[in-house]
Amino acid sequence: MTMATPSKSTVTSGMTSDNRHPAAEISRRIFRPRKIRREDVVGWLFVLPALIMYTVFVIVPFISTIQYSFFKWNGVSPATWVGLRNYANIFQVPNLIGTVINAFWLVVWFSVIPVGLGLIVASVIHRVATGRLGTISRTVLFLPQVIPLVAAGIIWGWLLALPGLINQSLKAFGLGALTRAWLGDFDTALPAVGMVGIWVLLGFCIVLLLTGMTKVDPSLYESARLDGAGWFTEFTAVTVPLLRYEIGVCLTVTVVAALAAFDIIWVTTAGGPGSSTSVPGVQIYILGFTQRAIGPASALAVMLMALVVLVIIPIQYLTKEKKQ
Amino acid sequence: MKVARGELWAGRTLLLVLMAFTILPFISIFMTALHPSGTVPGGFEWPANPQWINFLTAWNQAEMPKLLASSLFIVLAVVPAALVISTMAGYAIGLLKIPGARVLLFLFVFGLTLPFSGIIIPIYFLERALGIYNTRLAIVLPLIALYMPFAVFWMRAHFVNMPAEISEAARVDGATIWDLFWQIHVPLARPPIASLGILMAIWTWNQFLLCLVLVEDPTQRTMAGALGAFQGHYANDVPLLCAGTILILVPTLIVFILFQRQIISALLQGSIKG
């Protein structure tokens, strides 16, 4: 408030400049000709703390990851430039490209099944669960979403162990021949990890889709039912088309959870047996922090970040466009 | 609602089966936690002689009071700071519409789907250089930054819908932008700020990767990070591991049951807007 201005200028931002106001003296001091500039400067000061934090701890590390990915470096001695060799390596080493393939398998377990099953279950529940049962089920089904993924991993690590609940139930149903250490078997480890994902994400999808269904005009369901539509017709004709947006949200959240998975896998299998459940997140950790191979780890990190964006964009595009 | 009786019962049964699928794992670890320490019980057996002492043992061995204090410290350091700076940024981008607002928004949105594991290696080297590696700050500072894309995006979505007249009326009365922000816009933004706070508190409490990489001492980590360390120690003592897991879950469960409506709606809105 130091600069004195000779006269009140016309305010450009479409503001009603009320000069007759008793506080005209004050307004004159605020609505100076340089007002816009000053406001912009203050506005930038408002953004600055967030921008600085974001730049230092996200943008700069992001650029560093790309930079590291062109070098051979153990984190201590000087780095040597290797060009694209770290990337070529990903495609040549089965263990590395395998993590990307596993990540896509996880998408089936973490994303396709919870969203598909979630849609079916939500549409059934929507027709029958009203009142108390509906409220209680919402809370219960949401529970796995708020606990740490590490805890979910530990719980399921025990359920899927040899003496655990899964094998015990199989025996109880006379299927003792099927029992095994699910997480320790090359053939079943990935689906077993996938089960944990279903447990964590199914309830979230159901609750989110149910919330979407309550927003659909009830008269649509009403008229479908008056026309004698059963569950299946109602599902394909009303629910799925009108829930495109919610389905897109579920897919986005679960696909990111699958591709960027770390906690659950680290706690249950740490990528094993062999590398049968290894995903990029786990492999980045192992390469970077136990093998000190910063270059390959960073190349894989860049791949992972690109992959997430490449998969998310079409989902966003498809589900948002058609909503209108 | 005209729904056939058979369908009604089929639907309810499905719902109950799903609820059982969700709950049974918790019951299983609870029963396992009551078996004698060091034994390998079945997955679903009530022990002949429940060992409630396991919870006390786990409480002491996991240094629960320290863990709780450490987690609370981290949440209280992250959430208010992240709320203040993201609300200010969202206000400037969404309501003041400063020059460059679109570029800034794009810059923040770019980070929305960024996996933490993608940038964890440079963060590690950065923190070594800054000398904050293996302190709680090593978790606090990157977490605040990593929440910025979502938080700024979220707060901007609120401010962009606020009518400009609100600030203009007050500006005539001689309020500065700073006053306007704190006296008018922050109080009006209370609901989205509260939801954002809930979300960030849960994410912080459950954060694992940053703890694993950036802090070696479990008692300087969050609950989830400490649980990972606890698992390493007690991999062979299933009852004790289950008891420890339950202890670590209890605070989350209590908070969830108390604030279930707010938490569920915050998480749903969070994913819809994100």
C-alpha cells in the first residue's frame, strides 16, 4: 500500500466499482491501476509453497529418474553413459520384461474381475438391499479399503499358507487334494496374490457403483420393471450404459493399483517364487536398493510411469466421451 | 419396488456371502492370535486355552506406544501443511486465475497417476544429500509433495465453482487477498478441506514404500511401515504376528467405525474427482 495513485481507474475485471460506498477511501487504495499485476503477484505467492514442494520432491526426481536411466551407476562411483542399453535390457532379460507381463496379469485380477463382479453384485444388491442391510453391508464391504495394504498382505499370507483357512476349507469340503502353499507354488502364486487384490478392491468397486446407481433416475428402473424386465435385461439395458462414468473411475483406480502394485506383493511373496509374482514396483526396489543397479532400476521406473499413462488415457477417453 | 421373492432372497444371500468373504479373514487372524506363541495352529480353530497375553507381548515387542506416537507425529506434520499449501494453490489457480494457471494445473495433473515407485530412487539420493535420510522428515516432506497433484486438483475443483461476487463484495470493504482467503474462502471451503484431510490422513497412516526405503528404524515410521518390519521379525511366529497385525489395525478400525460415513464418502469422491 505504498504507491499513491492519482485517480481511480476503470476496473477491468468486470467489477462493479461502487464509488459511493462510504469506504471509498479504502477502495481507492485497493483498486489502483496496477491492481491486476499486484493480485497476480500475490496469486503466484499463493501457489509458490505447493509448487516448490512439488518441484523439489516430484518434478526433479522425475527428471532424475529419466536421467539415471541412461547411465550405469551403483550410486557411489562415477556413472558411465550407456545410452538406451538399460531399456534394451528390459526387453532382453526375461526377469525384467516378465515383471511387465505380470503387471498386466495383475490387471485381470485387480481390475477386470473386481469391476466385472462388482457391477453384477451391485446391480443385484441394488434391487434387494435397502435400509439397514444396505448400510451395514456398505461399511463391511468397504473395510479392506481403509486398512493398510501391508496388513491385507499379512492377513492373506496366513490365510493362503499351508495350514491356513483356505486349505482348511478345501479339506472340509472334501477337496483335500487341491491344498497347497498357494503363495509358494509357481502356478498359483500370481492368482493367489490376485485374490488379495480382489478382496481389497471388490468392496470399493461395489460401493462406488452402488452410489452411481442411486443417482440413476429411479423411473428408468421403474419402467424397466413395469415392462417385466428381469435382472439381466435391467443390467444390460439400464445399469451398464448409465454407469459408464463410474465404471471408468473403478477401472482407473484398479488399473493403477495393479500396474503400480508394491505393498501386497512385497509382503506376501516379495516377487517369488522365482520371479513368478514380480512386478515393476518390486523389481525397481530390488534393482535399486539391494543390487544397487540404479540405471536398470530407473529405466524400469520410466517404463512403469509411461505404461500407467498409456493405459489410463484410453480408459479416461472412452468413459468420459460417451457420457455426454 | 417390485422384486420377486426368490430374487430378494438370492440377492440377500449373495450379499451375506460377500460380507462373510470380507470378514472371515479378520476372524481367522483373531483366532490365530490367541494360540500359544510359537505354535502353528489351523487357520480357523478356537484355541483350547486362549492366550490373551499374546496381545500384551506384541504390544511390548512392537513398541506400540512409540509407533502410535510416530504415526501421529507424521500424520500431524503432513496433513495440516499439505492442506494449507494445496488450498492456497487451488485458490490461486481456480479462483484468482493467475496468469499461467492452465500451465500450473497441467503440471500438477501430470502427477496424478505417477506411481511412487517411479521416483523413489532419486528421492532416496536427494534425502541423503539433504541429510534427512532416516528421520521422520524423510517421510513427511516427500509425502506432502506427492499429495500435491491430487490435493491441488481437488481444491481447485472447489474454487473454480465459487462465484467471483463473493470476494468482490468483501474487497469493496477493503479486504486484502490474504484476508479474503482466510476469512471468506477457507470457511466456505470447509467440506472439501475436511474430506481431503481425511483422505490424506488415511494415505499417510497406511504408507509403506516410503517408510521401507527412507527410514530404517521402525519406530520412526508410520504404522504400516512398522508392520512390515514386525513381519520380518516374526515370520515364524504366526500367533504373535497375527496379534501384532490386529494391534496395528485397531486404531484404523476404531476411526473407521466412528467416521464411516465421512470416510466412505471422502474416498468415493476422492476417486471420482481424481
